[in-house]
Amino acid sequence: MMENKKLIKDIISVQRFQSVLSIYFKILTPFVISILFLGYVISYVTMRSVESNNGLFDSYLSTVLIILVSSSIVFIAYALYVLYMEKKKNWIILLFVMVIIPFVFAYLIFQQFLFYKIFGAVLPLLSYYIYCLLLKSAAEKWISEYYWDQNRLEQKKLKNERTKNELFD
């Protein structure tokens, strides 16, 4: 059996990764929507009244952001592990370009406001969300390609056995 270098090596770990990514993405979506909505509400309220006291929004928003950033750090470590084991170098580079570098720039620019102001977290949050969406669809594609290739190899093997049996009969 010939091994295809473009295909995944460990189907079980990639399937586990894909299922964790699907669950994580279902949980991540409401967080992103709530952060963007609250950011809009906070900016609207702040523009309406100069002396607005939106401490409730700030504390809720900072709690949601802390939870999201903490979970994303754990997930990024897991994603890096799986992508490294599968030798998906382009996806690792894309992770740095889309997620880590924008987060570092936003942190440097909005250092004192990152967990209190939505504006410092919008770009890294959206790019992380888009990266997770792209990675989710790519993982599904990797799994389907793997099973398609396994099916093709099985069909080829059966065809060779039938041909061999016909020659000897």
C-alpha cells in the first residue's frame, strides 16, 4: 500500500480534533455574537451620554473576553499540536498570520484597554473566529479525502483480486 503524503496520518486524532472543533465552534459562535453586540451597545451608549456608567456592560464584557481568550489559548495549543503532527505547515503559518500576530499588535496598541474596550479585541476575535471556521471546514475535507482514498484503495485491491481469480479459474 502506497502512502499519500497529502493525506492525514492519524485519522483518529484528526477525527477527534474535528469533533472538538465542531463543539468548540458551536460554543464560540454565541460568544462572538454577544461580544460584537455588546460592543455595539457599549459604543452606542457611550456616544449618547458622556458620563455613562456602563460598569455592568464592562464587567460582563471583560468576563466574556477573559473566558474566550483563555479557551482560545488552550484550543490554539491543541490545534498547533494536531497540525504539527499532521505536518500542516501552511495552517500553522496561517494561524500565526491570522490570529497570533493581530492579537500581539492589538495588545500592544490597546494594552491598557484590551479586556475593557471592545475595539482592541474586535480584529483578533474576528480573525480567530474566521480561522476556526476555515480550519473546521478543512478538517472535514481532510477526513473525507482520507476515506475516499481508503475506499479507492479497497476498490483497487478487490479489482486486482477478481482479476487474479479469473486468470486462475
